[in-house]
Amino acid sequence: MATKQKYSETTNTASQIKAAVSEKRISELRLFQAFLIPGIYWLLMDKAGTDIGLAAIVTFTVIAFSLFVLILKPYKRINPNQFAVFAALIDTAVTFTWVYATGGKDSPFFALILITIMAIAFRSGKSFTLWSGITYIAIWGVLFNADEGFRNEAVHFIIDVIFILIFTLIAVVVSGEVYKQTKNILEIKNLSKGLQKNNKYLNILKNTAEAFYFSSSINEAAEKCIETICNEMQWQAGHLNYINPLNTDLISPEIWNRDALTKFPTLIKAIEDAKNKKALPIPELALDECNPVQIEINGNKDLPEADLLQSLDFKTAFAFPVCIKNEIAAVFVFYTTESLSKDDELLSLLGQVGYNFSRVVERIRAEESLKQKNEEIRVIFEKAPDAVIVMDQSGKVLKWNPKAEEIFQWKPSEAIGEYIHNLIIPEEFIESHLKALGDFHETGDSPILNRSIELLAAKKDKTEIHVETSISASVLVYGRKQFIAFIKDITDRKKAQTIEAELAAIVKNSNDAIISLTLEETVVSWNPGAEMVFGYLADEMIGKKITRLMPEASLDEEQKLIEKVKNGLRTEQFETIRKRKDGSLINVSLTVSPIKDTQGNITGSSTIARDITEKKQTEEKLVKFRQALNNSAEDIFIISRDNMRIEDVNEKAIQSTGFSREELLLMRLDEIEPFYNKEELEAKFDEISRSSSKLSVLQTAHRRKDGSDFEVEVYLTPFKYEEKNYFVASARDITERLEAEKKIRETNQFLSTVLENLPVMVFIKSAAYLKFVTLNKIFEEITGLSREGMIGKSDYDFFPKEEADFFVKKDREVLQSGKILEIPEEPIESIHKGRRWLSTIKVPIYDELEKPKYLLGISEDITEKREASNKIKNLNKELTKNLSELEHINKELESFTYSVSHDLRAPLRAINGYAQFLAEDYKSILNDDGKRMLQEVQENAIKMGKLIEDLLEFSKMGRKKVVKNEVNMKNLTEQVINELKTLHEKPVNFIVKELLPAKGDESLLKQVLFNLIGNAVKYSSKSPEPFVKIGSEKKEKAIEYYIKDNGVGFDMEYSGKLFQVFQRLHSDNEFEGTGVGLAIVKKIINRHGGKVWAESEPGKGATFYFSLPEE
């Protein structure tokens, strides 16, 4: 800010300098014009023929006037225009004086006219009007008073003068303008040089001021300052020398302009060497003068470095100091190759730059000092061992240090901007805090300011802590009042004080014996607990030896304990036996510690003796308890309720978790229970405390050592031992049970889904009141009643009484008998569908006590089925009648077929015999047609014989008894293949896969294989490489056999004709056959209880299948 202000002041000063220079030039110009008036007047008078006397007077007047101007300098007080009129007035007065002195000779009017013209030229305003009027009045006054001759002469003269005046006026105007323009050009040139110089100086002030303002370090400001001056002044080198603050010696230049670093290394080295010799004359001159200095280098014998500088063509040097707080801190030095005359303005400018630089140094040092102080304050604030909180008047937090975050658990981002009472004031004190804050605003004072007090404060989690607080009086920061609170957490100190008081109370009120002894085993103190444990009063024991409490067998124990004390050692929980005043022996646990004085010397011992007789008895019980634990089939954990640490476990828990006993005893409950919930556990303990059973069940999970979890059901039983709270957790692995329950739920869900989507009516009624409990959507669809409207109601609420009575009667029968009841048909009136017929099954459902709880009803709507059944009955009657007739026809047909086939054999043999006779005996007399016809008779007779044989075989199949045995299908197939090989000349590749044995009639099955394999060979005979593949495959309750070929195949559209008698898919010309073989196959397979079928595609072979049931 200081630099910016100085820059503004400097700029204003420069503007004033520029204005003053301009005003001075204008004043000089006007003064020159004023002096020009008498000269012009004298010249014109001389040219007009005025005599020497008048010229002398005019000259005298001009000289006098000039002296007047030079000596008195009236132009400083008189306006230049007024001054010009004043000069004209003087000239006129002189002229009038001469006119009157000479009697009106020598053309006096000419002078008057010239004076008027000059007054007009200088535009004198009111003066012009005044003097013009006076001039003309004088002229006409003179003419009016003169004689006639004189007037005539005057008139002629005036005419001459007018012509002269015109030419004179033109000459004056032209010469005046030429002179004026020439003068202006010269003046402007001079002004321009001055302005350039001033602008250069102003640029230096302006640019250095900007550089200083925007610089963040002193070196940066110095670098910019040197570069700016060198650039503006066209100087070649410049540097800055700092002053050593310890001994005021000059320090070697640290900062040079960039050009000097590259162009003048010898200069830099020479000055560095001079510095080492402590001889830097040019900066020293500035130090001596304490002002800017200009040094001429040429011929300067006082400069040791003059020769070097001259060799580098430097002619002038400048140096100016930088003063900070009346002490010189640095010196700027510049060198130029230009020889410059002394310029006070330049030196003043450099002094101003030095002053401005000093202000920058002060600012930057102040900023650095402020930063350092701020950093110190920040470090103190951040590292303070106490909480430091800065607040405004309203209690709103402005700053919050790390210790405050550590103590109160509020992060700075949470605390800053929040009111202090919402952060650290306990709720019960907020109202009083706000009241005290209001009182402070009214009075301006508070009892807690500038003093240390102890208070209760609250953490983020509402935990209350003890703090020691000190709040400073308000301080003004940027116009705002602020308070600083220093807060120390003294909770530990308070606890220590409390513990100290509690220890004193414990000693006094403890049930344990607390005894102080000297090193000589003499009792020094004896608390009431010791009186209770050993039966001796304090007066009876103080000053006595402690050995009176020891049985004879334990006398040496105390000596050993004292020896350990003397060595500074502590004995803890040493169990032994002591003797009471009444002579009875008790078990005690001793803790013996050394007592030291303020110098650390051991002066005695402190013994805490606890009667553990009851504990010993308990331990014996615990041994038995442990045996019971280890024999338990459940996981047993004994857990401390205070810290949830596992105190003991049984073997079963070790086996279940996979941890060792040592590992478990180092663990807490949450380490083996992945879903540990402290709040839920505490709620269970509260439940136990309110319950009379003192037992609670919790379902959770335990984690094994390998990371796997298993579900457990835990029984919690709390107990107290040695004033500590424990609980026994008996855990049972319920993984299988949960899995079973899950399966039950899934089953129930599945059954619910099945029941809901069954295509029959399903309903459940309560056994007690026969009211509907649930029903499915089919029930709603058939009855037309809504599920919501029926739940909780009985049959009487929806059906006619007669129907309802029937339903209820059947329900009672089921529930009383405990048996499933089937009702084949029962009518029901449907709202939408009218009378429907149902087939119903009613089943009782029992509870865990084997008593009926529900009634399950399943009803199928058999209305359409009943109608269809009636139709079927009628059709069956007709069918039975038709079947009887068909069986009779089939028997007659079979008999007829057999008879015909048998009776046709004799005539066929006769035909065949006569044809053979004709062929043998009359062949020679038969022509070709006769031979052809005879051959056809023979061929057809053979075909007819084959057909008769097949028909006989087919008719026998219906009457032949099927004798089933285990048949080796592989052997049977090989027999068939061997027989077929003899019947066919073309070789066929037979591929026989695994053929499972079958149960059937071997002869009939051979016929099946013969027919099927024979067909495969026949229909694949035209293939280039015929093959037949035979195999089998085990199917459910059947064996499936297949015969596959690569023959001509057939269209599956005609597969239905394959197994019918006399039905063929190929002509005799293509393949021979009777059309009976496959019908025989089907009949044989049907009689075996199997099936036969075929799959094929034209040109891609065929596969015939038949299946035989397993018996």
C-alpha cells in the first residue's frame, strides 16, 4: 500500500512539473510578443520618414520599456494581453508628446493609426474599444481645430497614409505570421526535448513504482529496478551493493542487469576483487555523500577502476543510496557510455527511486516479519499443550486448535462458526452460560475473565470432563472484539485427587487388612480391616511384632518377605496361612510393597492381607465345576461383564472354535462373535435381572479360527465372584437346526405356492369352530366368493343350510374318526357358475399333542368330468358290444385266412407242377409268347406260394403261444446275419454294437430280427458300400433295439402304412416283397408288450426300432 501511495504521489508531482514547464514556455512567448510591439512601431515610423529626433525618442522609449520589463518583471503580475495594451499606451503617449512639441508636423496621425492597428492585433478586448475611440476623437479633434490649409493638407496626407497603411498592414501580417510559425516550431522542438526527458523520468518513476508494488522479494524488486533504469536511460550496466549490517562494509554486488552479466564479465570480476580488498570507490562516494552522485570517469584519477571503465567505453557513473530508518542499507550503481552533463533533475529522480526502494524494502521486511510472527503464532497455536479457542462476543468460535480437537473431539471444520455452548458446555449449564454472556454484554465485565477457574466441560460424545479454564479480556482484531480461552484437561488430575481421597477412605473402610511395618517387622499402622480379619484391635498390635500372626510353620516367611522389600521388590498375591486372635487359622493373600521416604530410601513395608478362606472353598467348588464344564456337550464360556474378556472355556468350546485355550483366554467376546452388539447384550442382562428365571436365550453366531462362522443358541446366566460381574454363556451349535428350519420354511413356501396354484380347490378350517383359516384362488374362482370375506367365517355364512349341514357333518366325521374321508361327489351352488359337482378329500391335521387342530379339504370340480364320464359309460357300453363283434370277426378272419392259405397250397402246387411239365415237355413247340407267358405263370406261382407262406405265418402269430425266456440277442443276431449272407451275393458291412439280452420268445424274436435285418440288406443293396448297424440301449423299464441301414429310405409321411398287411412303399420292380414281413414284426412285438417304429429320410437310409419291456 505504501509503494502504491508513493507511486501516486510521484505521478502527481511529474504532472505538476510538466504543467509548470508548459506554463513557463507560454509566458516567455507572450513576453516576447510584448517586446516586439515597440520594435515594429519604431521600424514603421522610420520607414514613414520620421526624423531622427522622433526615432531617438522612440528608441529611448523602447530601451526604457525593456529595462522596465527586465528589472521589474511585470509579466509575473500582469496578464500578457493587458501588458501589450500597456506597451501600446506608452508608445502613443510619447507620440502625442512629440506632436504637440513640434506643432503637428512629421505626420503625427500616422503613429496614431499604427497604435490602433497594434491594439487590434493583440485583441485587447475592452482596451481595444477604449483606445480606438480615444484615437479617433483625438484625430478629429486636431483636424477640427486646424485651419483650412492644414485640413486640406491633412486630407491628402491621410489618403497617402491609407495606401501606405494597406501595404504596411499586409507586410506586418505576413511577416508576423512567418515569424510566429518559425518561433512556434523552435519552441515546440525545445518543448519536445524537455517533454521527452520528463516522460523518460516519469516512466522510470512509474515503472519502478509498478515493479516495487508487484515484487514479492527485495531481490526481485532490485532486479526490476535496475532493468527499468537501464532500459529507460539506455545505460549499459547497473548493480546493487548491500551493506553489511554488522560492520557497515559494502557487500559484493549480488544483482546486475542481464546485459551486464553477459557483456561485462571483466567489470564484474574487477568489482568483486575490489570488494575483497574493501575498496569500492563509486558506491563509497554515495555512502559519503548520503545522496545520489554523478561521477565523470574520463580523467578521474580518484577512481581505481577508471582505466577499466574507460577501456569498456564507460564515461559516466551514477550511484545513489537506499536509506532505511536513517541507515544506508544498499547502494545502486549505474554505468553509461554516454558523457552526460550534470542533471540535478536526474539525480533528484534517482534519489526518489532510492527512497521508493527503501519503502519497498521496509514493506517486504515488514511482511516477512509479519509472516514470521504469524508462523510463530500459528506454531504456538497448533502445538499448544492446552486447548486454545478464539471466540467473538456472541460466543461463536473463530479458531480451534488441534489440542481442542483432541480434548473435545470436535474437528475444526465442525467447531468453527458454531457457538461454544453447543460444543463444550454441558446441557445442564447452557442456560446459566447464556445468562452470564448476556450479563457481560450489559456490564462489560465477567467474573471469569483473566482468572483461572475449574469447570465441567462436555466432549462431542457428551462425556463430561474436568477442565481448568482461563479466558482473556476482549482484544480488538480488525475492529472486532475477540476472546481467547485457554483450557486444560485436568480430568486425570481430578481423578488422582479423587483416587488419593478414595485410597484414604479405602484404607479406612476396606475389608482387607492394610498394615504398615518397619524393616524390623514392627507394626506401625493397623486399619479396621485388619481388626476384622485377625481379631486384634489396633492398640493390641501397633508396636508389636507381626510374627504373632504366624503359625510356627510360617515363621520364616516374613523374613523372606522383608528381604525382598529391602531389595525394593514387591510381592503380589502371596497365599499363605495366618493365625487369628482366637487361634483359628485362615487363608490369606498377601501383597507386600516397599515404603520409601522422600529421598527414595526404603523405610518399611506395606502389607495388604485379604481373607481368602471363602475363595479357597470356592476354588475347590470351581475345580468340580470345571470338571462338569469339560464334560458338557455344549460350548461353555465364562466372560467378564466389565470388559467382555473370556476368563475360561471348556474343552467343547476349544474344539468348536479351533482356538487353543491360551488364545481364547486372551480374547474378548467380540473377537469370536462377528455380530457382537453390546447394547443388545446389556438389554438381555436387564431382562435377566427382571426375570425370576435368571436365564436368557440369545441367538447369534460364533467365528472359528479359520474365519468361518456357525450359528449358535446361547443361554446367558449372570453371577458375581469376588465383587466382579461375570456371566456363563452356554452355546449350542444350531447350524443343522437352522438348516432344517430353513428347509421347513422353504417347504412351506413351496407348499403354499403349490397349493395356491393347484388346479383344485384347497381350504383349511379350524378344528374347534370349523371356520375358514385359508383357501386358494381356485376356491375363489369356483365358488365366486372372496378370500378376505371367507377367512374367519363358517359354511353357514355362505352356503344354503342344507349344503352347509352336509359339509359340517362330513367335517365332524373326519375330526372324530381321525381318518381321511373321500367324498366322490357332492354338489355346491356357485355364484357365477350355478350348480357344480365336487370330488372332495378331507384330512385332519394334528398339533404336537396329537389332537386335531385343522381340517384340510381338497375338492376337484368334476362337473365336466362327470358329464364326460356319463358319456364315456354310454360309449363303453357301445364299445364293449363292438369289441365283442370285432373279436368274433377277427377270429373268423384268422380262421378264414388260415383255411384259404392252407387250401390254396394244393391248387397252387398243381399249377406249378403243370407249368413245370409244360416247360420241360412242350418247350420246343411253344413260340416266344408262349414261353414268356409260361415263365410268368411259374414266377407268379412262386410269388403266390411265398405270399401264402407269409399269410400262414401271419395267421399263426395270433394263435401261437409266446414262451418267454432270456434270449441272447447277440448270438441270435449273428445267426440271422450268417443265414442272410448265404441268401445275398453282394457283400454287406454288418456293424454289431452291444446287444443287451431280452426277455421273450426266441423263435419269434429271431423272426423279427430276420425280417428287419433282411429288409435293411435288401433296401441298401443298391448303395455303393452298403452297411447295416445293429445295437441296443437301456431305457427306463425297457430295452430299445435298432437296425440302421444306408439304403434308399422312405418318406415319413407314409410311415403309418409300413406295418399294415400288404402295404408296400416300393414296387416289385424296385425291390421284391409281399408286404407281410413288417406286419409280422409288429404283431410279434405287440404280443411281447413292446413297441415298433421307424425313422427315415429319402436317400439317407432308414432306422427301425423295437422295444421290449424288462420283466
